[in-house]
Amino acid sequence: MTQDHDAGTRDHQVDRTMLEARLAKTWRTDPGLWGALATVDHKIIGRRYIVTAFVFLALGGVLAMLMRLQLAGPEARIIGPDRYNQIFTMHGTTMMFLFAVPVMEAVAVYLVPLMIGTRNIAFPRLNAFSYWMFLFGGLLLWVAFALDMGPDVGWFAYVPLSGPQFSAGKRADIWAQMITFTEVAALAVAVEIVVTVFKQRAPGMSLDRVPLFVWAMLVTSFLVIIAMPAVMVASTMLILDRLVGTHFFNPAEGGDVLLWQHLFWFFGHPEVYIIFLPAVGMVSTMVATFARRPVFGYLALVMAMVATGILAFGLWVHHMFVTGLPRLGESFFTASSMAIAVPAGIQIFCWIATLWSGTPRFATPLLWVVAFIVTFVIGGLTGVMVASVPFDTQVHDTYFVVAHFHYVLIGGAVFPLLGAVTYWFPKFTGRMMSERLGTWSFWLIVVGFNLTFFPMHILGFQGMPRRIYTYQPDLPWHGLNLFVSLCAVMLVAGFVLFAVNVVRSLRCGVPAGDNPWDAPTLEWATSSPPPPYNFAHIPVVGGSNPLWESPEKLPVASGLCLDRRELIVSSVVEAQPEARESSPQNSVWPFFAAIATSVMLIGSIFTPWAVVWGAVPVFVTLVGWFWPKGTPEDAA
Amino acid sequence: MRRRAVSTGFAALVLVLAAGGCQREERQTRLDPPIAAALDGVALMPDRISGAPPAVYVALGKPYERNAFNLAEGKRLYGWFGCAACHGEGEGGKGPAFLDGWWAYGPSMVSIVSSIRDGRPHGMPPFRDKMTTEQIWQLAGYVQTIGAYSAKTAAPGRSDAKQRRPAENRAPAALLFDPGPTPLHPDQGPEP
């Protein structure tokens, strides 16, 4: 076997047709259900991840429309208070934990290996496991909601409201355990991306030549690794308080209620940047392509992203300004909250400079970028406003805050994401999205969004609190609320049109070539959609924009085996090739491991013994997962 | 084909869970007045110990024993209406204990509802004019859990306060039962 292996055919020994056939056989995903469950192809998993996240976006959107329906008029009787509590909690939880973070990571799972010129993500089985965990966590939450036991304590589930005394039943437990699912999934992807970016870049792609989206995902992944454990610890403490009678959050027994808020926002604020930084990467990528010049201020953009990532951990307390903190603490966190506007400003100016000095071509993705810049600046400005304590004290927990964070999250992340979907759709599917439908949905969404959310600033000034299920007719809110609800219909129409565009283009879009936008990054160097092995030869990179610098023919590395899944491991800084490394085969064990873990985690909501007995099947599946293969480890 | 199999399986799972799980989480913020009136019709035995619960209570699925929200509400009422002044946190005091598993009038819901609503001799005041029917049933459900013989699937959580006894959701109070009956104070309990 070993002899045979060492003597195995290398890629320079066969002709192109033979090469592609052999690689396709080695890297294939088997057809049928079993093959689908066992696949570890980052493109298939990334595609699933993206589609699932968009399904959750649609579900969360339906909930938003239900809320707008209820709030359209005073004293409406459409949704009762209990159901309304569940709906706004589900809306926030779904959007934050099941859409925003997963969709960004999903795009990275698909694109990062392609952009850095490798054949699969690092730890591909962990990647499969991550997707199944995410899916099962989402199902847990939504099945519970369908059974009238959806969480009803707000998406940040403050204690004591979510604690054992005031949150009867299993609702808050389901929320807390859903957190565990999604955070396990997110952490797994973050680790994969860090390793992929550091160790699997194409030869020659030194750190200063890494595409900006990849930089953004690298910083994001570090944020995930540092921030997510805080909320996992917090939600586990909450579950322990609720199920086994610990006292982490019980002041009478020495616990601390504010501890929850600190732990949650130590995660929760970086979370905003975990969602925003990938969008920064997408925008930087699209701006360069459509301005038809390399992005202005590459170094400044990278440093701004790193600075955002670091500062993100220094301002969580601005969510807690009304909890009665010492003045010095408030001042510090005001200053740090305002300081993060500096790297954001640098990014904005770099993009404007790129567009200014380039020859922009206003295709739909670039329209989204422009809408992003405008909307995000508005959201950023209200962010600076609420960073100041006296102002924040006035508008805390009002619709002003609702307006602010929808501006930064939808304007700052969803707009670039929709642009990115349009931009990379040809790479994902091999077909272009319709420009005409795209432009229509663009204007509907952007105009609808601003008409829906801008009036909420005013409602906030008029004192309308968040999370109320109705209001009295003599309050001065009903005119604007009706207006907001009507405009929300326009926003939804835009999203529906976007979905129609996706489905139609999938069937009968114009076939796209390998590189329809004339983009400079490596994912466009392979066919659309990419073959299972991504690249027939691993490319060798000589600059930041490889496809612009050598448009005719990319230099490639050769000498990789064809009979096993092999990719190049390179050095961290210079990306000097170091070894030929094997990439794991398909395996169904990650799926079984995810099922066993889900059974254990869901069981633990009902009895602590589930952790003990549930660990046994988890152990068994992990043994299956890591069972030695009997093949030589490396042929470096 | 595969998708259909998956969605059928999912739908079946939802149905199974729905059949088993939903009632314990349902929350009603306001009871229908006719149901409240019907719940008042408790048919006690002549000695006012035990009896038949109203038909509507059974038809509803015994919500005051099986629904976590109602039990938690009952626990709050226990504090708000000063039950602890005589019964402590279930260990008793001026009034009889609940935690010891000895029920002077039996552990049935109708007895407890009647005790709260109509009062009992030797000090238990009637709460008929102070609480709504729904509140009385909620409180009765909670009182019943304090001295329950077996664990229920629904229970209120522990309070954010000093813990003087294990939380209700940890185990049935039967673990804490005294081996013998607490001797009745001569002023307590039913007339012989």
C-alpha cells in the first residue's frame, strides 16, 4: 500500500483530461442520501449553510411582519401578549443566531478555500459537523416555537426575567441550549477558517496579498473564538441555575444578576462586528472589481479591520449604561464606543477613494455597496449618539434603539450580503442573476427599508418603548406606526422579488463564464460552479490581484498526488509551500456525532442525567469519526 | 424523493411532540369567565374532604397541576397572599406543614381549592373574596406540588432568594417526608 502510494501518479504526469477525471474521482461526493450525509466538500456544505440561513431569514421576516401587523393600529387584538413576547424573541434570536452569523460564516466556508487557492477547508469533517449542529439547533428553536414553547425573554434573555423564578417552564432553557448549538457550530467554522487561512494559502500568497474578504473572515474568526465562549458560559450558567439549582445569578445566595449582562455583552457587542466585518470584506472585494482598480488603501483597510476587532472587545458596557455604573466606567466606555467610529471611517473613505479614482461600473452588486455606505453611515451616526450616556439614558429601550441597530445590521450587513449573493451567484451556480429584477428588488428594499426604519427614530423620541405588544389610542404613535407597517410591505416585496430572482436565475439565468465580472481574485480562476477539487492545479500567486496581473495563464504548482485528496500546506507569513497534506475523506460520522450531541443537549433540558448517559453515544460516534485509517499519514 | 421523506419525518416528529408537550407550556393571561364560573363548582364530600373536580377542569387537561406557568403563578401568589406567615416555605409554623406529605384533608386538588376558598377550622381564613377563581386554582396547584408524592413533569423553579429547602423542580418532596406523621396541634385539623 505504502509503495503503491509513493509510486502514485502525480499531476504533471498525465494530460489535462486525465487529470480532471482522476481528480474528480478522488474528490467526488457520492450520489444519493448517504453521499449527501457523508460529504465533506466545503462547497456543498457552504451552499447548504447559506440556503438554510436564508430560510431562517425568511422565517424571521415573517415574524417581523406579524409584529408590524399587530402594531399597525392601537389596541390591536391580532396577537396576544404572550405570543407577541415569543414572536419578538424568536425574531431577534433567529436573525442573530440562525441567520446573521451563520450566513457570514457560510459564505466564508464556500469562498475562503477558493479565494486562497486550496482544495478544501481545513478540518472538513468538523465543517460537516458544524452544519448539522447549526441545523439541529435551529430546528430545536423552531419546533419549540411551533409547540407554543418558544422562548419569550428577549433575544438577550436577561436574568432575573429568564431565571428560574420568573420564567416558568422550558422556554428559556430552549433558548439557552439553542445558543450552545449555534455557538458550537460557529466556533467550529472559526477554527477551520483560521487554520485554512494560515496554513493552506496558495504558494506565493503572502499575508500582504491575501484578499480582503479573507482578511475580514480571519479577523472575524478570531472574534468568534474569543467572544463566543462568553455566551456559552453564560447560557450554561443560566441552564444550571434553572435546572440544577445553582446560584450564579441569585444575589441572595451570592450570585450576581449583572454578571449575565457582562458575559452576554462581552459576546454580544463583538457579535455586531462578527456580522459586520465579513460585510466589510465583501464590500472591499466588490468595490475593487466594479471600480476596476485595486482597492485603495489595502493596508489601511486591513489595519482598520484588525483595529475594529480589537476595539470590539472594549465597549460592551455601552449596552449597560442604565444599570448604574460608576461615572468613570461610563466615560471609558463612551470613549471606546466613539473610538470605533475611527476605523469604520477609514474603511468608508477607502471605499469612496476606490470608487472615486476608478471607473465604476454600476452593476447591481455595486448598487448594494453604495446603499450600504449611505445606510451604514446613518446607523453609525446614531451609534455615536447612543454612545453618549446622557443621550442613551433618554432613548434606552425605545424604538430609537430599534431603528439604530436595524440600520447597522441591515444596512451594514444584509445590504452587502445581498450584493455578495448577486456578485458570487455566477460562481455558486454557473448562471448570472437578472440585472432587471435585481435593480427592482434593490430599489424596493433600499427605499422600503429607509421608510420602514427611519420613522422608528422619531417613535423612539416620542417615547415608544421596545417590545410592547400594543399601545393606547391616545398616545401619539399610531400614525407613524401605521406608516411603518405599510412601508414594511414594500420592504418585504423587495425581498420576495430578490428570492424570485434567485429561483428564476437558477433555472434560466444567462450562463456565466469562469469570470463574468472580470474580477481579480482566485475563486474566478476556476470554472463556475467549481469542480469538487476546486483547482486542477494549485495556482501560484505573484501579487494581490492574480487574475489581473497574469490574465492569460496563472502559474501553477505541480507534483500533487491524484489518488488521494492532497493539498499544499504553506508557511504562515510568506506562504512558502511546506508539505503535501492529505485532506480527509467523506464520512458519515460527523452527522451521527451531531445527532448524538443534539440528543444529549436537548435531553439535558429535561434531566441532568442526559449529560451523563448522552455522553456515551457521543463518545461512540467520535470513536467512529477518528478511527485510524491504516494509511500513511503524510507523504511530505 | 429524499426531500419528501425528510419533510414527512419532520412533520411526524412535530406531531408527536405536539401531542406530548404543548399543554405544559401554554399560557393564558385571562381565563374565560364561563370557565372560571364552572371551575367554582367543586363537589366536595359531606365531610369536606376530597370530592369530584368540576368536569371542565378535567376537560381542560388539569392545567393547574400540569402547566408550569400556572404553577409558577401559584408560587408567586403563595408569597403575595402571605401563606408563608403560617405555613412557612412549606415546613409549617402556626399552620400545618405541606412538606411532610401529610395532608389533613387529603392531597386532592378539590380539597386544597376548598381549603383556600372557604377556609378551614382553627385558623385557615377563606380567600374567596380576596382572590379570583383562577388564582385560587393556581395557588392550590402549587401547594399540592410542595408535598407531592411523585415528581411532576411541570414545576416552578427556585426563587432568587435564600434557599432553605431544595427547589421544587429538583425532586418530589417525598424525599423530605418525615418518617412519621407530625403530631397535630390540638387546635389544628378536622374535628374528630
